[in-house]
Amino acid sequence: MGRTSDARNKILEAAATLLEQRGYSALGVAEICSTAGVPKGSFYYFFESKQALALTVIDEHWAAQRQQWVELLGSDLDPLRRLRDLFEATEEVQRTGQQKAGVVTGCLFGNLALELSTQADEIRGRLQEIFDAQIDLIEQVVVEAKERGQAGPSVDARDAARSIVAQIEGRALLAKLLNDPAQLEALWRNCLDLLQVPAQERSALS
């Protein structure tokens, strides 16, 4: 039992790395198994297809990321400080990835969404659910910021949360393109403008 579980973990780890570095379409089962160091038969013992494997990688990646987001956005700090912590953690993920892989790999979800926007409906649907969940988490923080007077009263919390998620993805894409995690530093400044944060609140946060 331990050996079969180990083989599954090796396949998932190899697939996660390859999906981040090379994408979905160009990736084959044989390459995944070779990278994982397991026979091809082991792949089909655990996964019925490459798509099934990709969905599992996506779900496991989101489980880990969601835990981090919930911890950061659900802390006892002020709402805006929580958002800033999220942005800084996102940048740090890209810096760590760059150190590990030699290049910035960007966001797995964003990469796959761009690649598979007109195909693989099941994967596209799962990614949409994840982005919606991210928007939900950020919307709660924006609502609290408005209630505390830290965000402009005319700000639409849902639309602002959607824009913040879009900015995270866009900045991650730029970081990947330019191989520069510092592209994510603009998230905080853009967020302050987007949420119409009053000058006195900005001064308190600086």
C-alpha cells in the first residue's frame, strides 16, 4: 500500500511541476511517468486520463492555496493589512518558484485558464469555480473594509474583489513573461486606488 501511494504522489508532484513549466497540451503521459520515475502502468492505475490527473493537481494546488488565503484573509489584522499580506505572500510564492525552477512560472490556474479557455470544458469549469471562490474570500474583506471606513462607500465589493483577482492573475502573468517577481509589487498600490482608500488610511498603512 505504501509503495502504490508513493507512486501516486510521485506522479502528482511530477505533473504539478511539468504543468507549471510547460503547460497542459504539450505534456504527455510518458513524460510525466519518466519524470516521476514510475512505469506507465502505474499512471493508469491511479488516473484514467491526463485530464483526470490535471484536475487532481488543480484540486490539490487549490487546497493548499485556499488554506493560505483563509489564514491570511481571516486573521485579526485590519482588512487592508490582510490584503497586503496576501499580495506579499503571492509575490513570495513567485520568488520561491523562481529560485527553485530558475524561472518565474506564474500562476498554475492562470496559465491553464489562458491555455484551455476554448477547450477541456471540465478543467475550465473547475478553474472558474476556483476563481469564484477566490473572489468570495476577497469580497468578504472588502465589505469589512467598507464597514470600517477604510474603503470608499461607493465601491462595489463584488466587482472590486473580481478586479483584485484579475490583477493578481495579470501581474503573475507579467512576472512570468519578464521573469521578474517584482511585477507583483504594484498590486498593493493598485488596490489602494481601486478601493478608494482615504488619504488618512493610506498614511496609517505606510
